[in-house]
Amino acid sequence: MQSSKSSRDNFSGKLGIIAATAGSAIGLGNIWRFPYILGENGGGAFLLIYLLFVLIIGVPVMISEFLIGRKAQLNVFGAFRKLAPGQHWYLIGVMGVGAAFLILAFYSVVAGWTLHYVYLSLTNAMSGHTPSEIMAVFEQVQNTKLLSIAWTLLFMGGTAYIVRSGIEKGIERYAKVLMPALLLIIIALNIRSVTLDGASEGLAFLFNPDFSKITSDVVLEALGQAFFSLSIGMGVIVTYGSYIKKDESLGGTALSVSLADTIIALLAGVAIFPAAFAFGMEPDQGPGLVFVTLPNIFNQMTGGYVFGLLFFVLLSIAALTSSISLLEVVVAYFTEELKLRRKQATWIAAGIIAILGIFCALNDSVFGAFDYVSSNILLPLGGLLVVIFVCWIMEKTAPRGEIEADGKKARYYGWFVFIIKFLAPIAIALVFLHGLGWL
Ligand code: TRP
């Protein structure tokens, strides 16, 4: 189990860690899922709750996961077993690996749609279409099952191809260049979107909270979205933490990544809602939102062909850097615990996920159930157990020791403890039980 320690791969340095972790966090969750979940849950009020959850739950859970991973130097299953020997906390790891399968299955389907939109943009297939024709294009993509499946498999194959090559040469190298490019494109889209006629209605929807829309379900969705978007609650961050060298700051990394992730989600909202309202589309139409609003903007934009193409290419890449992190959780587990070779582990995991992905492509309810169960149940539950583990189960001095391993005193440590001991677990538990109707 620990014999692999010295041969373990590592991130090369600060930039690599932030790029890879932000690459994991920033993905379809920000650009596809955030806007449509927000649209279905009433807009501005959802946004406020979401931001609050990122700050008081997301950041502390991310720091907790990092420190567990770096302390243990192992995959998510091995980490909990090593830090609490003889106890059953490794079940968090089992749950995490299970969640990775579910998330990656539906994620690859959406990523597959994104690839198809690269193709549609390349062939200029939507130029000159009316908003309702653009909507029909999306429905057709969803309903042509074979097409969906083919793109899903292609995407899974690409993910496996990169994960196979390891941390520094695979994951890190791609993330460093691609994430900044995505940011630039989204900013260009924002400028076009907010200057459309009728944009203000969309901005009002996004930024004016209507508190009458808040129900326990909305709050649970906001919590699930925060976990999903930050990639926390299932061991991605534990696994990545195990590749971080001791002299790097965990708190600083968690803050930078969460901030970057939130900014991209907000920018996605500002790109999408003004356009949705300007083109007379419903904000609560669900998973198709990004695929039907943005092509309208591209049609109205000088250079829309180039922007549209670039956007979907970069979105595919953002999806890729996220799916890589999900697959890495399973691969790290397979190689370190089941002693498979990295290549073998990668293809076996990818094969199983591809099969689950086919079910998601074929059936909307399977797709919806995988998404709901993982985001709104498994991730919050994982996060809850992680913070409990750090405050009550780990050796008393270990968390602080790990956070301060970079040689700097953590001035925020008192706050961190207060949050993970009381605020975060109580908040997660309440939202969770209430949202599921158990409280
Ligand atoms: N956070 C990614 C996104 O926003 C998706 C993702 C990657 C993820 N790794 C994860 C979600 C781990 C939950 C858990 O697209």
C-alpha cells in the first residue's frame, strides 16, 4: 500500500496544482449546470445562497480534503484507512469511487453533446437559424441516440487517453494553457450578451433575489451545485492533495480555486441569461439551456463563427480537465489498492463508465437520477463525513500540522476549526435532511 509512496507522481509546483485543481473544478458544472439549475430555481435568490455555501462550506471542505490527501499520500480509499486504521472511515472512499462512476457517466454524455456542437459550429450548421430552429437542433441531438452514444464514447476515450499518462505530463500540461483561454472567450461572450436589446431583464433575473422562490428544495440544489462545481465531497481533492508537495499552501490553493470557479460560473450566468431573455427563451428549460441560448448570440455577433467554434472547443476542454480528475480518483484507487497497472486500471474504469454513460444517453431518467443522487446526496454526505473526520477522528495535531507544513503560520486556523466543527456540518446536515423531506 505505501510502497508506491516514493514512486508517486506529483504536481510540479504551484501553477500546476492550481491549474489542475481549477481545471477539475471549472467545467460543465459552471457553464452548463450552474445556469440551468439557477434558472430552474428562481434566479437571484439561488445565487445568493449558492455564494454563501461556497464560502462557508465549499472552501473549508476543500481545505479538509486537501489536508487528508497530502497527509496520507494515498488515494481516497487508502487515505482514510491509513489515517484511521481499523475503523470504517474508508467507506467514505468507497462512496467517493462510486460517485465518480455515476458523475462521469452523465458528465460524458453532456461532454458528448459539447463535442457535437464543435462539429455543428465547424460546419456552420446553425448560422441564420431562428431561436426555435436552434432549439430543435438540440432536441434532435438528444433524441438521436446513436449519435449521442458515439460522442459519449469518444469523449470517454479521450479522457482515458490523457489519464493513462499520469499527473505531470498528462493532467497538468493541458490544464495550464487551456483554462486561461476559456476565460477570455467567456469575457467576449459577456460583452456581446449584455449589449443585446432586452439584456437587462436577464441581468435582473440573475441578480435581483426574489426570496419568495426559496424552498428547501432550492437550498438543497444550491448546496449540491456548490459541491458539484467545486469538485468536492467525493475524493478528487483528496486525490489531488496527495500529489501536492509539502511546501505548498493548502489554504491559499483552496481559496484561489474556489474564487476562480465562482467567477467562471458568474460569467457563464451573465453570458446566458441576458441572451435567453433577449431571444425570448425560458430560463427554466433545463439541461439544454446553454446549448440553445449561446448559438443565438453567435448568430448575432461579428465573428460569431469563430467565437462559437472556439467556445465549444474550450468547453469540451474544460469538460475534459474535469472528467480527467474524476477518472483519476478511480484509477488511483485501482492502482494503489487493487494493484492494477496504471494503463490497465484506466481502461477498465473507462470501460465501465462508458457502459453507464450509454444508459444515461439512452434514458433521461437514468441521466437525471445519476445527477441528482450524486450531486444532492453523495457529495454533501461525503463532505459532511470529511469535516467530521478532520475534527473528531484525525489525530488532534494533524490537521494544523498539515496545513502549516509549508512553514507558514495559518492565521485563519481558528476560523477554519470553528467552521468545520460547527457551522459546516450543521448547515450541511440541516439542508440535506430538510431537502430530502426528512426534517
Ligand atoms: N466540478 C466539475 C465541473 O464543475 C465536475 C467535477 C469534476 C466534479 N470532478 C468532480 C464534480 C468531483 C463533483 C465531484 O464541471
